[in-house]
Amino acid sequence: MKLSREDINNLIPQSPPFLLLDQITDATEDSIFSQYTFLPDADFFKGHFPSDPIVPGVLLCECCLQSGAVLMALQKNSLKDRKAIVTKMDKVKFKNFVRPSEKLDIHVNVIEHIENFSLMKGKILRNDTLIMTLEFMVGVTP
């Protein structure tokens, strides 16, 4: 299954400029693969080490969280009228930096479903180089 940025925008409540997914390249019942490229003109680069810009780690986490939200939206036929709320982030590990214009591959897998909550594990790679990993729990409002 492939989804465009427009398709993603129709599934989850995040929207530009805070939609941090360019496309979904594949999705199954319990996993999703997406991509995103941080453009060099993003405002945060002006202040996040202007002479040597890198993507803030919290935005990398958000890429995984949004991918997880899309996965949940696909399972529930949309989250537009509901919210996916992050209730926990754990085991966050940053292994490398991300610089402007680098394409990221984002992988998220469901570890466990518990009622309206899903425990997920995410990782981000750049050309097969591990950038970060994390585990997170997301709940969906009724």
C-alpha cells in the first residue's frame, strides 16, 4: 500500500507545516514504512546550529509518532475526528545526526494492542544507517 502526502493529511489531524511524512511506502496490519526529507529552508534550522544545521531529535521522534498515527488511522479508517495521544515514550536512542535534505526511512511496528492503546517500536534509517530508535504508546480518543 502506498499513500501520498495528501492521503496522509486526510488520515491524521497533523497538517503542514507540521506534517512530517512525505509518503507511506508500505503498510500491513501491524507495521508501516514511510519517508520524509527535512527541507533546508525549515525555520528551525535558522536557530538549531545555524553554522552546522541538524534536525532536532524531538522532530525525529515526531516522524515515528506520526507514522504510528497513520498506522492506527488505517486500522480505524481515519483519525480525523479523533486524536491519537502519545502517552509514553521510552528507550529513545539517537545514533546519528540528520542534516537538511537527507531522505529518511521510518519504520514503525506494533508490539501490542491494549484496548484503545497501542505499544509501538520505531526506527529511522538514512541509507541503511541507523539514526534513532524508540518505543512509544499511543491512545486514541473515542
